[in-house]
Amino acid sequence: MKQKIITTNDFLHSITDECFLNEYGCIKKEKKYHINNKYFNIEQSNFYYDNCKEKKKSLFRAKSSTLKDGGLRTKGLMKISYKNIFIENDKFKAVDYNDRQYVFNLQEKSIQYAGGSLPLVTIITVIFNGEKEIADTIKSIIKHPYPNIEYIIIDGNSKDKTLNIIEKYSDHIDYWISENDNGIYDAMNKGIDLATGEWIIFINAGDQLLTIPQESLLKQYDLVAGKVILNGTKETIFTPQFNWMLKIHNTLHHQGIFYNRKIMQYYSLEYKVFSDFDLNQKLFKQKIAIKLIDDKIAKHNLTGISNSSQFFSENYIIVKKNFSYIYIIITFIYYKYKGLLNVLSNFNYHL
């Protein structure tokens, strides 16, 4: 019998009573911000980790004049992490971190995930006017075999057909919003606010998810970083590093990073393009526990704003802020050397 690949919808839990839903199966507007469910630690539509009032996540984005939203959460459905999943009496079962057991009526069993923990992985996609790229990004995530994915999309009030495409996949997206924002990192921070998973990764418009390293995510790491395939004029592989080189340039690609929610921080809005570099330097200074792996996590499209030279000076500002002036000099030398290597490489290519 062919093995079933579990989709991201198989581990859904209802968090509302039917009286909260309208005739279309969506939460009524007047009920949306007043959901209470002690079983899942939800109070006034806020999810609390371990019943701790200081560690909360919003289930829905706060109201705004331009806000549109949708997805499974707006139908009163959400997901959680499990400390153990197993097969018993031909049924697929799971146990959460409060030792509560669940039975899932799957028609076929997925043996490959039985016998271990199954953390909820939040994948966040931010986008603005990306009608040409967004469908491939969405499909790479919702078709991924890892069975416990929370997928969140943050759209910056796109003016093209992006929102139409997102709505097409709404039953496979846990939550999506569309509203005005203040740039890519403001959008990413909104995603962090809404993420309830144990791990968080950003796969943005034009990127494609390849691997979720389940075994590494079961260990006590703060961050797990893998390789990223860079799609430009020619395909290259970005290999992560976590050493002194991070003091002078970004040696971690955010499309290849799984952040443990316990150490996840907001991105600074001081920078337009390189705030991820700033965050990675801060985490390096904090001496976090990191695991570098050989897995290729994602494909990254090099046509985005993060690969533009327009805001390159931000690198020097970040280095000076997080370390010292001497590292600005080293950074300058590094990029001059790297630029010279690129010139020589292109020269040899055309010989």
C-alpha cells in the first residue's frame, strides 16, 4: 500500500463552539477577539504558552482600516506541538506536552513520523505585489511532507493579484493577513507576533522550502541553520557559519534558519534590508546554542530587495553598533577583496 503523505491540515483542533461561526464556517466578527478556551490556553483570542501570562501570542491581527485576513484560524482551527506520536490499534495517536492524548482519523498511516516528538514549525511568508512568485512559494510549503506546519502569510496590501492567489489556498494556510506595513521587517515582526510554533522560519515570496530537519529540531538548540540554494545568474550554495566571521558579514541566511521561539526576537525597524544581519550578530553575542547542518533548507531568489546594493551601507552601521570601529575596517577590506574575486571570476569566465 502506498504510504500517505500527511498534509499540514491533518492535525487541526477546533478552538471555538459552533455558535461562534457564521453560515460560511468562519468566526463571526463580533466573536473574533473574544475566544476563550482553557483547554488550549486561549484567553480573549490570545494563546499562552504553558499557561504563562507573560508568554502570549495573538491569534489574530489587531483591527486596522486596511486589514483583510483569512485562513484556518478564522474558521476556529489551530495546531499544537506533540511530545510523542505513535500508532496503536491501527490508529494514529499523539500526546501533547500536557500528556493529553489525541486520535486522528487518518485513512493511511505515516510510519516515518511515528515514534517521536512532532514540534509545530511556523513558516512565515512576507510579500508585497508578488503575483508571479507567490504560488510556487505556497505550493512548496503546503506540499511539504512534514506533517505539523503552521503557515502564516503577511501581505503588505498588494495592488496586483497576490491576494487572489493567497485566497485560493486559504484552506491550506493557517492564517494570512493583508494590510499596509512599514517594510519587510515590520511585516516579519507581525508574523512573529502571530506565530505559535516551537520553531520559526521565514520563507518569503519567490523562495521555496526544501527541507525541515526534524531530528535537529528535537534537540535542545536555540537555532538550527542549514544550507540555502541561491538562484541567480548561476546557482550557488550558501553554507552557514557561526564564528568570528559573523562580526564582519552575515554568515547565516534567514531562509535557512530555524529559530527556537524561546530566543526569537523582533527585527529592528532601524534598517530597511539588513536587519536579519543585526539580529544574527546579537544572537552571536548572546552565545546561543546553534546546530549547523548540511541539509539544503530552501531555494532563495536573488532578485529581491535584500540583494540590492542600495542599502549596503547598513552593514557598516550594524557592525559598528554591535561590535566596534575596528570591525568596520575589517568589513571594508573583506568586501573589497570579495569584489576583486568576483571581477577576476567574471574575467576568467569570459576568456
